Amino acid sequence: MSDTTASATSAAPPFTVPRRTWLSLSVLLLGVAMALLDTTIVNVALPTIRTSLSASESTLSWIISGYALAFGLALIPAGRLGDRFGHTWIFIIGLAGFTLASLWCGLATGPTSLIVGRVVQGLFGGMFFPAVTALVQLMFPGPLRGKAFAVMGATIGFSTALGPIVGGLLIQAFGTGHGWRTIFFVNLPFGVIAVTAAILLLPRIVAGGEARGVDALGLVLLAGSLVALLVPLIQGQDAGWPLWTWLSIAGGVVLLVLFGLWELAVVRRGQVPLVPPRLFSHGHFTGGVILAMVYFAAFTSIFFTISILWQAGLGHTALSSGLVSIPFAIGSIIGASQSDRLAARLGRAVLIVGTGLVAVGLVAVWIVLEAVDATSLTNWILLAPLLIAGIGSGMFIAPNAQFIVATVEREEAGAASGVVGTAQRIGSAAGIAVIGSVLFGSLHIPAGRPGPTTIPDAFMHAASQAMAVSAALAVLAFLLVFALPKRVDH
């Protein structure tokens, strides 16, 4: 009897989970898809939002930057709250709030209302996103965990790629007047389904670690410093760079220094800081965090530029604008699908190749915008450069956090991962702020009655200047990769 039992046990799969666990994963992935779709779907709607709400250029930057900044600032405290109250409830509350904020955005009656809705949407998105990773870690054992994360990675890539196409289709179907509202309303049925399924299916798991409070003052100082730096970058161009913009930047720097001093004081008292200062005693980690910020500033801003050029400058539809991004999306999926295998084989070289391809692709896009006449520009001309950049982006985004986190001790990995995620979102927000300022600051349309090529030429010149900055940031990211270790432990 014992021999039979032993034989059966040895023949059984070493790791299995109930079917309910896989259903729970599908609920988590639906939330991930909603959050990531909203990072790219809005780009193609910006020109129609501008017309519909009579929005200023700075408003368009805030719609993207406000979401990214709020998302990033919520990541670290959300993880702490999940440890204390259970990640399932944090996921449910965050996703419900994200869904309601989507309704708010869709019903927005003016630019300010839409910006506030996007910030709230970002806060709730950043609230539930860490719970997804935590729950996957807790629900899946051993090799199955890797499989679950691989599915999650594919979902992230597919959702990000799908955003511009979905946005273009919705605006095409419901009109340029108020069709942009549907890109937010589309979240409502999926949000209701996901929240209901989460209540019914997700396990009530608490990690079992020590319940630790959130460093509230640290969060206020960090948020205040970033907002003080971001506001003049976005509003300065519209306002003509008055004295308050420079005072705001100086105040942001002061608040950032105070944040660092406060975090050191929190550690000395034996409490848990928002961002552990010891992480930055590792030079490689500091370089890696800067890399994350610079790369995301470069890559998230390119379709902001292209969308404005394609619709407001060249007069194409939102759907046409979405179709321009297809080569980049396909390239991203290709690159991401091979990134894990290449990282195991090549080590840091996969990031070098990835950022190198992005830099080459964006420099090529800039050259096209400089050399080609506005009336002759088509999506076919941009196909090869965007495909190359997309492949490189996919190769970089999937493994980059793993390489950055590998620069610190194992016991610091959790805190390091949260800092890297926040740095990526802050980079996205800062990138849009800077690129938006360059784009609209370089846009000069002569007064009077412009000819048929005046507006396209003006937007072409402005887009070229903005793309030059994106390309320069991509080149800088390529150089910063060499700050990372050559290999990581798998």
C-alpha cells in the first residue's frame, strides 16, 4: 500500500493549482489590461479632446502626465496597504475606484474636470496594480508562478499595443465631437465584471508579514516636489515662463532635498521609509533608476507627438493615427516574446541591443520628419523605423526591472522593485511634460489666412523638434544601460 502511494505521489505533477486559481488570474489580468490600455488609448483622442473641450496645449500634457504621475506615486504606499489589509481588498477597492473615475472622465464638462478625473484614475490604477503582482506571487507555486507572470507580460504588451487602435476605432465609430468620451466609458462594463468576479473568486490572502504603516509625510514631500517640478514644465510655455515657474522649480528641488532628509530621519527612528535611502548606496541601482526614468520619458512621449502631428497637423482621422502605431506595437510584442530567453543567454547585452534599437528607430523617425515634406508623409514611411524601435522596446521593458533590482541585496528586492516602478511612471510624466513643452513651444502658425501647406509644415517642424528630444533621451538611455550588472541571477 505504501509502495503504491509512493509511486502515485512520484508520478503526480509536483505543482498544481485548482481551476479557480486560473480563473482568479484572469480577473487580475482584466484589471491589468484596463490600466495599461488607458496609458495608450488616450493619445489618439488628444486632438479631438482639444477641439471638443477647447482645451489648451498644457491641458493635453496634463491628461497624460497627471495619470502617469498619480499612478507612480500610488504604487509604493499601495503595496504597504496590501500587506496590512490584504491585497485582494486593495485590488477590489482600487479597481472600483478606477472604474468610477473612468465614468468621471467620460462625463467631464471641461478641461479641469477631465484632468482631475485622470489624476484620480491614475491614483486608483496605481493602487490596484501592485496587488496583482503580490497575488500572483501568493497564489502560484514554483514553476507555475513563472508561467503566470509570462501570461501577465503578454497581457501588458498586448493591451499597450491595442490601445491606439481601440481608441481610433471608437472615435471613428462615435464621431470626433464626443467620440473621445467612449474611450473612458469602455472601461465601465469591464470594470463592473472585473470587480464582481474579484469579489467572488479572489482568495482572501494576507501575506502574513509585519503590518507596517505608510510614511505619509514622506509621500506628501515626494508628491509636492514632483508636482512643483512638473507644473512649470507643463504650464511654463503657455504662460511665457514668468517668475513663478522658476520659483516653483526651485521649490521642487528644496522639497526633494527635504524628502531625502526626512527619509534618513525615518530610518534613524527605526521606522519604515517610503523610499529606503540604503538603496541608493548602490551606485548601480542609482544608475538603473535614472535609466528607467530616462527610457520611459523617451518612449512614452513619441505617440503623443505623432498623434498631434497626424490629426491636428496633417488632418488625418483618429483611426489613421492609431494605425501608425501598429508597427511599433507588433515590434514590441516580438521583442517581449524573446526578451526572457535572450536575457538568460546574453545578460545585460539584451538591454544594450534593445535600447540601441530604440535609439536607432527614433533617430530615423526624426530624420524622416526633418527630410520629408509634410504633404508626402505617410505611415508607410514610418513603418520600418517604428518597427525597429518597437522590437527594441519589447526587448528592454520586460527584463529591465529585473536587472535594476539585481543591483541590490535580495532582502531589499521588494523595496527596490517598488522604487523602479515609481521611477518609470515619473519618467513617463516628466517626458510628456518636456516633450509637450517643446512641441507646442516650436509650433508657430502665421496669423491671417494660412495657405494649404502652412499648418502641416508648422506641425511637421514642431514634431521634428519634439522627436529630436525623444531621440536624444533614447540615446542617453542606451548609454545608461552600462551602469547595470552584466548578469542577473535567474
